[in-house]
Amino acid sequence: MSQATEGMARTNVDCGYQHWLIEPSDTDDLPTAARAIWCQSAGTIVVRDETGNDLPYDLATGQILPFYVVRVLATGTTGTFYGWT
């Protein structure tokens, strides 16, 4: 079965095409950089961008962080989050 997006260019305004439960780690990058984060249960998420900057964000349940993220740090992260690409 072919994918619905096969042969199509993706842009920053497209909907997501993959999602996964984020497992925070102080040492490992995400398996795929997320272009947005969905907050499943409220908490703080500490994210690293592609230049190595780490910042915390307080998110409410259902909130989306529309930001490219390469790592979610375990230290300081609470709540449950899903990555979207």
C-alpha cells in the first residue's frame, strides 16, 4: 500500500505525517526532529533546538508548541508530550 503523501513535497504549513510519544533524555536526541510538540498532559517541557539552546516551556493539556525540536531533556520535563513531523 502506498503512502498518501508519496511523491508530494512537504512544507511547514502541511499537517503532520508522523507522531510518537516523546521519551525525554538528557543524552539522546529525538529519533526524528519534531516540528511541533503536542501536550497530552500539562507540564513543563525542556527542549533543545538545532543550535544547542535549551529552554523550558510550560504547556497546558492540548497546547501545541510549533517549534523544531531535536531533543527533549529529562531534567526539568514533566507531563506527557507527543512529537509531530
